[in-house]
Amino acid sequence: MPGYYFHVRIDGALQADIEGMDLPTHTAALEEAILGAREIVADRVRNGEEIGSEQFKVVDEDGTTIHVLPFRSVLCLRD
């Protein structure tokens, strides 16, 4: 299975994921990023913390960027 890495960008600084995860497809990697972002956002909401411009940068084992996922994009807000 291909390896994927979920680097986190916080306040402009990139924190590298050095462990990564083996997943079958790019789609599975994106789904994993969405789940991870939802967990982080939920923790921040529970703690009364701001949701800023943080994002996951999903890359494959060759270092190619597969997707950039802003944490805010996983929120479902209504008026």
C-alpha cells in the first residue's frame, strides 16, 4: 500500500508528519485527513479555542502534494 503523510501548517510553519500512514488510495488519504481535521476542530471548539488558518498538507511517499485541506473546510455551519 502507498504511504501518505499528513503535514500540519500552523501559523505559517509546517510541522512534518514523519510516521505517515499506509492507505490504498489518494481518496482514502483525503478521507483520513478530513477525519483528523474534524477531531482537531472538535477539540478546539470544546476548549473554546480559535479555529485559524491551520491546514493539512497531504503528500504521498514521493513527496507529491495530493491535497491541501484547511481545517475550516470541515465545518458545517448554518445561519
